[in-house]
Amino acid sequence: MEFTISYPGSFGEILQGKVKDKDLLLSCPVDIYTKVKVFECNNIQKKYNNKKSADLLRNVLELWDYGQYYNTIDIEINSKIPYGKGLASSTADLCGVYYCLLKMFNKEFNEAELMEQCIKIEPTDSIIFKEMTLFDYKKGLYKKQMGEYIPYNILAFEGNKVVDTVEFNSKKLPTLSDVDDLIPILEEAIREKNLEKLAYVSTESIIRNQKRLHYDFLEQIIDIKDKTHGLGIMGAHSGNVLGIIYEDKEKLNYAKELAQNITNCKVYSVNTLNSIEI
């Protein structure tokens, strides 16, 4: 018996910061996927290459009182999501394992359960939710559903460095910047499906937190955004990827031509998703 799930990553965060003294984030899924297969096997080998996913497998099976099956279930992951860049590769893998287990054991989806199990492994991206959700990504003590996911285009600039989420968040870092003033604008953006307002929030969010994670190529990206009339920028707050938000694909394609002069980044485009389909 085997089950396979494709699950999307995200592109950094629309918002990450301190809201009423809580460290919160909000992000959207994008069209880069991990493919996760969970299957019965007598010769377990592959899951040990994916420690986080193997840990989630063990924890969920024990939670469901199926711990005896741990040594007969393997995991195979084929991911197109760049690792350590801020595109939620680990969160996507964990969600893929969880949804496969739901099918294998004929269980009903439980949002609170998925959230709790992911956070046990590492700080977790908000693409575990079916809608845009403002989320306490470290402890899961706060979440607020904000509305449907919004489609838009991103020209991505992926740097060379790799950032391990667990290691990064365990460091002594400068505190996240306050973003209380951005919440009303974010709420309006989601309610009105207004990309200009959304891009304003994401731009402010990444710029305010440069003290915490500095991007050497930020000014180059802002320059390209200004020259091509991009709506704003977006970035990973624990990763190494920045992007320019576009509503118009022609502008994005023009920006991609200009971006050939940037030698320290991999440049490609991604699209956000209307929803996460399982």
C-alpha cells in the first residue's frame, strides 16, 4: 500500500514581524512542489535521509496509537523546492507526509493536529492552512484566518547561501520589527484583493527586518523593481531569496531581461496559487 501527495512551497513571507508582542507571519503557496510518497516496506532505507519527515511520521503514528507501524513504513521525497532558501521546503515535506498518512489510515484532516505536529519539528510556514493565515509560527498559540489566497506573479532572485530554519531560529537574533501598523493595510489588501496594498506590506516587512537577516542584493532588486514598475518586493525572513511582485507578466518578463546583469543570484519566476489542492 502506498500513497503520494504533491504539496506546494511558499515564497518567503508577505508579513513577518511582531504584532502586539507576538512573533507572527503570513505567506502564500506558490507553484513549486514537493512530491511525497509514503509506502509499506520491509526494507526501510529512504526515510532516514529525511529526518524531519521521519520524525513527523513517528510522532503522528504514536499520536494515533499506530506506533507499531513505524518500522514498516518508508518515505520517499522528490522535491523541486530549493532547500534552505525560504521557500518552505521542509513545511511542504511535512504536510505531504501528514496527508499521505491521512489516506493510509483513513483519517479525517485535523488542522490543529497538523499545526501542532509541524511545530514540534521546527518553526512552520503558514501554508499548512487552506487560507491566508496570520500565525504564531514558533508555538502555534495564535492564528487568524485572513481570507482567500490571492494570485500574483513573482520574479525570484535566489542567493547562494543556505539557511537552516531550526538553526537560524535558535540563534540569538535581533527581535523582529513591530508591524502592528501594517495589519490594517494587510486586512484591506486581502479583503479587496488589492496587490498594491499587499506589496506595500511585504516590502515594508522585509526592509524593516534587514537588521535580523541582511540581503546584500536588496538594493539591486529594488532598482529593478523601480525601473520595471513592479508593485513591491517580498523576501524570506529566514532564507536567501527576494522577489519582485507583478500583476502584469509582460513587466515581469522585461524585468527578467534586466536581471541578467545580476551575477550573484539565480533568477526565475513563480506564481502564487488560489488554493492548496490535495
